[in-house]
Amino acid sequence: MQTDILFLSHGGGPMPLLGDPGHADLVASLTHIAGEIPKPTAILVISAHWEERVPTITAGANPDLIYDYYGFPPQSYEIRYPAPGETTLASRIHQALEQSGIHARMDNKRGFDHGVFVPLKLMYPDADIPVVQLSLVNSLNADTHLRIGKALQALKNSDQEGRLLVLGSGFSFHNMRAFFSSDPGSRVRNLEFEHWLQETCLNQDLTEAARLKRLSEWSTAPHARYCHPREEHLLPLHVCASMAKTPASQHWSVEVLGKLSSMFYWAG
């Protein structure tokens, strides 16, 4: 199956869909990216907003939406994105994980959280592409998510027809207090971590073993714990990079709420 992989920064809650000026660059970038990469026939999303004890896969035919944000205008709870599920793809993901020794489970009732429907509504507004979501593991262990990415390589190696887009939906900078900080040092810390991240994902001189080691030890990067007090928004990148097993082929920087964030793409 032809497989493209994209890690994106999805912004704050539903704000990209509400015309927030601080998200204008992100909205333009996601719209541009969707027009630049091949349109998929199915999408697998690893969202920062779903954690389970073991990797868990949505397996319903028509998942609902989960409005997992609070205090936003009424219209943010009326957003619709009626993309269908894809039970065959869900089963293949489950099989790939189990065959790699990673216990996983299927969930027939789970809906799509905003880490799924917000970016997809910007990228593919017709909601005509089947979507499956895969959870993070609530240990938030970096090596666990690198192993998940390695297991998902089986999807790329299959002889299934169609084109799969694997979407890591997180945020390369996710310190909520810092978004609203006037401290000039905040921007410096943001940029130094972003530079480390770009070096990790784009440098063609790094061996894959070295790249994975850097991701495994990400918390030793410059200002890592300032940029990610909790790592759930970074871990979708670990899954994507490990599954790709190559340097990213494209990179976009976007300004979100005054902070620089990254998107990385691995062409299939």
C-alpha cells in the first residue's frame, strides 16, 4: 500500500476552525499541504488526545465526534465531520501491532477527538475519506511509541491497493502557559528546541539508529521540558518518524499563538 506520513501541529482546541488570528498561519499551511500531497484513500490518525493502557484502534463504521475541549463558543460544539470509519484498516493495524508483540485492542464505540476532526476538516473538508484513529499508550514512554511506529511499517509493506496517509496529530511546542507569556526568553527556548527537532528529523547524515536514539532521549534536548512539560503532543512524531525509517522529505514551520511549530512529511 502506498503510504505517506505527516506529523502536524494541530493548534489549540477548535480555534483553527473559529477564525482565530493566532491560527491563521496554521490554517493556511494545512490547506496548502493537503493540496500539495497526494489525496489518500484512507487515513490513520495518531492523536495526542487519546491515551489508553494499550494501543487502541477505532473500529466503528461511523464514529461520532468527541468535543474534548471546554469554554469555547457554542458553534464549536456544533462542528460536524462525518467521515466514515474503516474496519478492514482497523483490523490490519491491530494485526500489525500484535504480530510485533505489542498487545492492542479494538474499540467499536470510540469517536474522533479534536486532534482528528479539527485538522482533517481543514485538510479534507468533504469528510469523504475513511478514517481510523490509534491511541497513544498512557505510560507516555518514548521507546514504546517508537516500537509502535516500527510495527506499523507492516502497513507500508502490504500489497493492499490504495493510498494511506498516516497522520501524527500533535504539536511540536506545547507549553500552554508559555503561549501567553511575554517573557522574551520563551521565544529563544522555543526556537532552540525547534532547531533540535528539525536537525533530528531532517538531517540526512544521521543514521536511523542515531535518529531514533535522539527521539528516545528527547527530554535531553535543549529546553525539552519547557516546550513539553508533558510529552503527549510530541509522541505522535515518534510514531511517524519510526514508521518512516528515513529523514523527512519536507518540513514546514508555522507560527501558532506567537510560537514556532513544525510539520514534517515523509513521502511514500
